[in-house]
Amino acid sequence: MFEDVKAIYRNDPACRNLEFLLYPSLHAIVVHRYLIHPLYRLGVPFFPRLLSQVARFLTGMEIHPGARIGPGFFCDHGAGVVIGETAVIGARCVLFHGVTLGGTGKHTGKRHPTVGDNVFIGTHATILGPVRIGDDSRIGAEAVVINRDVPANCSVVGSPAYIVKRDGKKVHEPLPVSVYHMEDREREARENGGNG
């Protein structure tokens, strides 16, 4: 929890004195990390999901009990944030309101994004599917990333998202296809080839 409190002060200059106690993202992450997720991992039925819905009602952030979130997490404002069951978020990540780390409905098993360390995700960005967001990357506001990986040390914008900065240099590059998406295509080709 100490890392999450430090994240508030590090990312929001408006936070003074004990105001960190009033941040919805701190409430949501503390309840998730120390109550909801442990119950989920123990296989307790129903209650983790019930508690996550209560937390959503109180904080505006919907975090599935199965999501794994690293230390130093900060979500400014928090309203409308959705984090799916198999999502993994690394250390010191920043999300703004309206961010979705969701699924496409076309995958089984790992269905949600894996976000590396020190990643910044702007307001209303949508990241769908079992994609990887590399360490030290920045996702622009309202960017849409579906079935595409974001390499480390990149900034991406747009819908569909494309790379505008890589390792500090301006570029204009498409995002690489996600490894998971390529595996799906290969499986479909094998199945179609077998039926032909």
C-alpha cells in the first residue's frame, strides 16, 4: 500500500497532506489487493465478485477479482475504468479515467491485456485482447489497441493505434500483430485446412 500512496503524490501535484486518503483509486486497489484478489485466489465462490461490485459502486472502478496489479498503481479520477479478469498490470503504472483493459470475446484462457512496468495509459484508451504493452510505453488518450502489441519504450496514438515515438525518436509505424492473435490465425488456418 505504501507504494500506491507514493504513486498518488508522484502523479498528482494537487494531493496535499492527508488527501491521499480520499482517492478512489487507493480505495479500489487496497480492497482489491488485500481482500478481493486473495479470496479469488483461494477459490471462494461469489463473494469476491460481490465485493468487487460493491467497490465499483463506491469508487467507479470495475476491477475483476482475478486481475493482477503491481505496486505503485495510480488511477487518476478512476471513473469508468474497467480491468478484466486475466489482465496483468506491472509496477508503477498510471491509468486515467475511462480506460478499458478488456477482452474481445474471441479468446479463451488469457483474454485481457498484459501491461508492463512504468506504463502510462491516457483517458478513455481502449486496449482489448491478450495483447502486451511493453515497459515504459505511453498510450495516448482515446487510443484503440486491439490484437496488437505495443513494444517497449513507445508512444502510441489513434484509432487504430500506431507508434509515433520509439526509443525517444519520432516515427510513424504500425503496431505489430499480437503473438496471441497470430496463434489464433494459425489455429484457424489449421482447422480450415483440415476441413477442406
